[in-house]
Amino acid sequence: MSTTLSNVAKAVKASSTLAISAKAKALKASGLDIVSFTAGEPDFNTPENIRKAAIDAINAGKSKYTAAAGMPELRAAVSKKFKEFNGLNYEPDQCVVSNGGKQTLHNIFTAIINPGDEVIIPVPFWLSYPEIVRLVGGVPVFVQCDKENDFKLTAEKLRAAVTERTKALVINSPTNPTGAVYTRDELEAIGNVAVEKDFYVVADEMYEILNYTGEKCVSIGSISPEIFAHTITSSGVSKSYAMTGWRIGYSGSSKEIATLISNIQSHQSSNPCTVSQYAALEALNGPQDEIYAMAKVFESRRDLTYGRVSRMPYLDCIEPKGAFYQFVDCSGLIGKKYKDREITSVMDAADILLTDFLVAVIPCADFGMADYIRLSYATSETEITKGLDRIEKFLGELK
């Protein structure tokens, strides 16, 4: 028997966000008063009407297999949502429901990538993008974005990164980990490059309702028919509907790509969880008031977090315009001393915060920015305040 295992699998990094979150949860379970800024997971319970729809489905025996691409009525609801909320004309047979946003993206890249194809990824990025691209034989191409532009990709930087092997660009708005939101003009300029150079735009719009700009988020595919033809849109119910564990994501694409995605999924995982599909159907078709109320709470938490962190010594940050993350430049900590320990990296600072101050944060080396941390403010204002007090205390003890 050969003992040589997959080089592709061995090259994949474990998710540092999940690993650090798990460590923080374990420490909390041991009795320590841990404040965790780690997981991108709302602390709200899933709204009651959605929970009830799932319970009713269970009690009615609606727990059998469905079509691999999702229940027809849910695909119709996704299509309706795309048209009414996003301005995207995807018909139900162009929509595929999957087991969360990660499988949705994996399906998309499996459908479009051949070995050696390049996928442009703006830096900083959600840490799973390059790993998913590598898993399907693609090559991540990183483009560093500027703090002065809220770390958003520009058409000029995009154009400079395009090669004859470019197959796709990943664009995420609102963005993890920075909370940046792209404007219509910025997206139009990016989309026009994709049309001119003929590559796909994979638009990850998972945080689309969590937007604090006062204007609705713009879907890049809604800007023009030409850009729409080059766009594959990914979203889901995890973040905006407080349904992370229900694992429902969905995509909109051409009929050809949707068929490929459905075929792929039929062999990978069959259909998404049937009970979760009934819950997602209620999430999309049911009342939305509670969803937008949660978004307002996140905006208030954003104000608290940004207001505090922006005044702290040694740290620098931009104001998040969406999602629920504060991206923090910690380069000012390098070379400082805590007690007798010199801080030589952001990982050192994160270790001290967890060990001595019981605060868990996400170092962002795996997001392409080793001098940064990400704070998730998807937790209560009481916990945010307590955690920021502890970070401030840590900063006050540095020499």
C-alpha cells in the first residue's frame, strides 16, 4: 500500500479562526472568564419564526432527500431574493443551494477552475479563499490593497495583476476582515476590467444586509448586462439571519455553471440539510424586521468598538462600514515589552492577551496581513466593553 498522501491536502492550512475560537471556548468551559473577539458568528438566536419553520418541518416528516441543488421552492425564493434585493436576474434553475458559504464557493471554483488557472484575491482576504482555490488546482494571485482606500481593490491594481491565466477575481463586500464596503463606481470600474479581460467575478456577498453606510449594498452583477454575464454571486443566511450552524449558502450563475455546480454537489454531499432548507425558506420569505433590527445592533457595536480602539495607544484602524469586524494595525506593538517579554510579532501580543488578560483575538497573518488583528464585535456590548478594557490595560503596561 502506498503511504504517499495527497500533496494538495497536505498544503491546506487549518482555519486559524476556527482553531483560536475553539481554544477560547475550551478555556471558557474550564471556568475562565474569557472574552472572545474571534468567531464571525452572531450571538443572537435564530429568529423564532425560522426556528418554528424547522420544527414544523421535522414534525411533519419533512426530513427526506431533496433535489441536489435544493428544494424547488427554496430555489424560487433565492431567485426572488436575488431579483428584489440584489437586482440580479437569476432564474430558479440558475440558483443552487449548498451546505453553507464555504461549500458554495468550493462548488463555484470546482466548476470554473482548471489546473494552473489564476484567481486574483485582494489582500487582506478571508483566509479560506486561497485554500479553496488551491484545493481545486487553482493558483491564488494576491494583490495588496491600500489602507488609504480602506483596503479596497482598485481597477488599476486589478488590471496590473491580470495575466493570460487569470480565470477569476474574488470580490467580497462588505468585507471580511476589514468591514469595507465597495461603492457602485468602484464595482463598475472593477467589473469593466473583468469584461474587457474576459474573466469571472466571484462576488461573495454573505454580509450584504450588515451595511452601515446608509445605502443598500450594490451587487456587482447588477451594474450592467455585460458585467452580469461575467459574475457568479455567492451568499447565504449564516451571518445576516444568525444561522451559522444551519449551513445554508446559495449561488447564482449562468445555467451552464449552475448545472455543473449541481452535478458536483450531487456527488459531494447530495442535498443540503432538508430541515435547514425549510428554515432558510422561511428566512427568505418571512418577515425581515428582526433581521434589520439585528443589523442596527451590530452598527451600534461597531460604533462602540471603533470609537474605543481608534483612541488606543500603539494601535491604528479604519472605520468598518459593514460586516462585524474591526481590523486593527498592531505594528506599533512590535519591539515593546510586556514585563520582561519583548513583543516580536502580533502572535506574541495575541498570546499575552489570551494568557494574561483572558482576551481572544484573531492574528491576521492567514488573512495576508501579519501586523494586524481582527476583532469580531458579534457579541454583546457588555462583553465588548469588558474585552476592550482588558486590551487597554495590556497596552498601558507596555514599555
